[in-house]
Amino acid sequence: MSSSPSAPEAKQRPPHRDLRGALRAHLGGMLLSSHAVLLYIFLYLPIVVLVVFSFNDSRFLAKWGGATFRWYGELAGDTQVAYALWNSLFIAVLSTFISTVIGTLAAMAMERYRFHGQLAMDALLYLPIIIPDIAMAIMLLIWFNLSGVGFTPWKVELFGLRLAVPYSVIIGHVSFNISFVAIVVRARLADMDRALEEAAQDLYANSWQTFRRVLLPMMMPGIVAGALLAFTLSMDDFVITFFTSGAGFNTLTVYVFGLVKKGVTPKINAISTLMVVFSLALVGLARLLQKGGEGAPVDVDLF
Amino acid sequence: MIETLRRRPGLQAALLIFPAASFLVVFFLMPLFIVVAYSFLERGKYGGVVWSFTLENLQRAVDPLYFNTFLRSARIAGLTTVICLLIGYPLAYLIATQSDRRRNFLLLALMIPFWSNFLVRTYAWLTLLRTNTGLINVTLMGLGLIREPLPLFGNDFAIILGLVYGWLPDMVLPLYAALSRLDPSLLEAASDLYAPGRRVFTRVVWPLTLPGVAAGSILVFIPSLGAFITPALLGGGKSLMIGNVINNQFLAAHDWPFGSALSTIMIGLMLLATLAYFRLVRRRG
């Protein structure tokens, strides 16, 4: 993560010229703060309500019927949920791995070399991010249909569950994740000091040694950030999975969408709560992996 | 062979870019061309297409029935973008003027909901918004503040609320990035020249953060225009956007060419918006 140049700090502004100006500045600051407080309440209120009502001992969501772990208990014995969960994880892990490798290589090519068609490649890398997922889902649906790949499943046995994950879903996830990984890793590469690589080569390190001992370790925070982003996006995805999997295939998100369409139940709240906790854990893990939790949580150079 | 590789950086670059290029050509670019091609084909009997050229699909897409959905979607996405900008700018400004520690904390607090599942976050609003059983209406009626439930659900209001909630960080982050790159000495110079606070903002801060405004607007507008989950859940099946119409063409009506035509137009609009963004950024340097 890069450090940003110093921001306009309140202290650095020139002293206010009169009392009225000072008062106005104070009032403005208070307005800004209360605006921020309200926005953060807006951001967290739905999630808090979601979590609280996952412990509600009543089928009717708006009525509080006492606290219970009943819905979590129901989830534990639900094989459909288990299948959906493992499908999600299987797709996320696999597509993250593939797209992280491909995306990292692409980032190195784009940032460290000049070659013919680089501009076109740049556009090709940006397009999957720009195009809305519904359009991308349609594109892939037609393509898999037309090419005859269809929804052929990959059959694997995992923890006693017989998964059948369509190749098309994994391919779909890779194709939207490559770009995100490439952009994150590229931002990291752009930040790195080339002198170190040049120094390594001056010391007679060959390309492979330079890559393995200098470039890769320095790129690592970017690669980890890109992989975590890819993993999150894969777990998050509904539309592309839905369109490239055929009927009856559930990931966690697709399963929850099906339940929500039938109605609101505390059971959905329980699954949702677990999903929120899971992503919180991921964010925590990301913070730990990057500089032991210090540093900016967002790379401003991405924007 | 390794010797050749070392001497030819062009070859190294080609090997590095090959996996991404080939994957994206086969599983992104070709599908993209196929969708555009499908827009000009006739509909098959049981889904699929008949390979003969027609302009009928594109004509139907600009038929008022569907064109209005496009307009409505664009209006919803536009309103979402403007609201995000209006409420996001002051927040970004506040975050950018904090000390490092507080700034990181505020950014993290902004990103945590954003990293949670989008569907889950949208579903969370159902509990609050639903007309008769939603927490807001139940509470307000329980307190005797209102007699009739407020129309919070199944309309454009609910969709825009859900979209603003979903994409606000996408607006705040580029704005924050632009604001934190501002050179404080420029603000001081403006103030020293007796520019009142409002003028400092309109003449210095706003123009300099315009690239951030543009980036944020693009990042909010595009997914809002293509929204599918939000209108499906919060629109209550009544209030639809173009994403839902496309979905129906494939899953219910089995009219793939027409669905492709709608997608093609949507993709075209996205590209236009993005090009406009790049032109704006380039002009501003």
C-alpha cells in the first residue's frame, strides 16, 4: 500500500481572520462530523438489524419473540446449505488461484515491458470491469451454449459431499477476476522502485533470480490483496454464477437468492450473518497479512 | 533457449501476457462479439436462434415499452450517482482532513460493509423497508406516529436507497484519493489572497478533484445502470430495471436475440460513459 501525500490538515489552514470566520469554520466542522456519523449509522444499521434478527425466536421478522440459536441449529443439519457452501468455496478457491497467477503475469507484462498491442491489451483488461455483470453473464451463457461446452460438471468428492461444479462457472469467475487482480498488482508494481531490480541485475542475478528474490517478494502484498479481492468477488457473485450454471446448481449466494424470493425468514438472516462474519474474518486476515494490520486499508493509487 | 529469452525482452513480455490475453480473447472478447451478433439474428422456436439477419430486435429495443425502461434505469442510476456524490463528497473531505490513524480507521469502517456480500446487504434492507412487516413501518405505527404504512418498498425509492447503500464507497474512495492528493499550499494561497471559503471550494478544490468526481460517478453509475439484484429484491417485482428485463428475456421469454439486443445497447451505453470519463480526465491532465 502506498502512502499518500499529506492531506489538507485543519491546522495548516491560515488563522481565521475574525470571530465570525472562526465560528463558521467550527460550525462547518460540526456539520461535517454529524454528517459522517449519520452516514456510518446508515451503513451499519441494516447489518446490525440483520444480525439481531437472526437470533429472533419468531417466524415473523418484525416481532421480537426472544433470543434463540434455533436457526443456526437448523443450518447445521441442512445438506443443501452444506452443498451450496462447498460449491462456493470450491469455485472461489480455484478461480482465485487461476486468476491470481494469470493476472499477476499480465500485470508484470503491462508494467515492466513495452510491446505491440499494449494499448489494446490495456482495454481488454479494463473491459470486464466496466461491463455490468448481467451483460457479462449473458455473453458467457450464449458462448457456453454455442461452443458446446454447456454446463458440463466437474465431479469432485469433498468431505463426503459429491460436488458437481460446472466448468463454465469456474471459467466465468476467472474471466472477471483476472482484470481485478491485474489492476491491483499493477498498482503495487508501479509503486515499486525499479532501482532494486536493476541493482540485482548489476550484481549478475539472472532474470529468474531477480524475479524470485527481488520482484516476487516485493510484489507479494499486491498479489495477496488481489487474491483476496478475487476471492471476495467470487464468493459475492450471483448473476454470473446463476447464468453460467444451469438450473439446480447452488452456490451460497444463489441459494440465498432462491430463499429470499420465497420470503423473508430468520433462517436467511442466520446464513447472512455467517456470511458477514466470514467476510469480516477475511478483512481481518488481509490486515494481518499486510504490514501486521498497520497502514492504509485502501490503496488510493487505484483511483 | 533461456539465453534467447534473456536477450529478447519482447519474448518475455509475450510469454507473460499470453495467458491473460488468450483467456480474455476466448472467454470475454469472443462472447462479446457473439452477443452483438445475436442481436441481429432471428429468434429460434425453443430458445436459441435462427441464423438469418434481421434488425427487428434493435427496432423492438427502442420501442417505447422497452425504451422507457432504459430511460427509467438511466434516471435511477443517475439519481443514485448524484445522491452518492452529494453525501459522499463531504464524507470524503472529512476523512481526507483527519490524522493518519483516524483516517485509516474511517476508511476501514467504510470498507467493511462494502466487503460483505452484496446480496446479503440488499436483503438486510428488506427487513427494514417492507411495507406491512418492515421494521421501520412497524415501529412508526407502533409509536402512533403514522396511521398508514409509508411506501418504502417496491418502488424507485427503495431501489435508489439500495443502490446508494451498495455503491457509496465506490464514490467516496476516488473522491478521498483526489482530496488527499490536493496540495495544501494551494488552499493557503487562495485564502491568503482573501478568497472566501466558498470561492476556495468552487475555484480550487472542486476543479482539482474533478477527476475523482468523474471516477466515482463512473464507478457508481455503471453498476447501477446494470443493476439486477437490487431491483429484483427491493423493487418487489413491480419496479423493474433493464437488467431484470434482460434476465426475463433469457429465463422466461426465451427470446435470446432480443435479450442480446438489450445487452448490446447496455454495453454501448457503458462504453460511452467510460469514454466520456477518459476524455474528461485527459483534458484535465
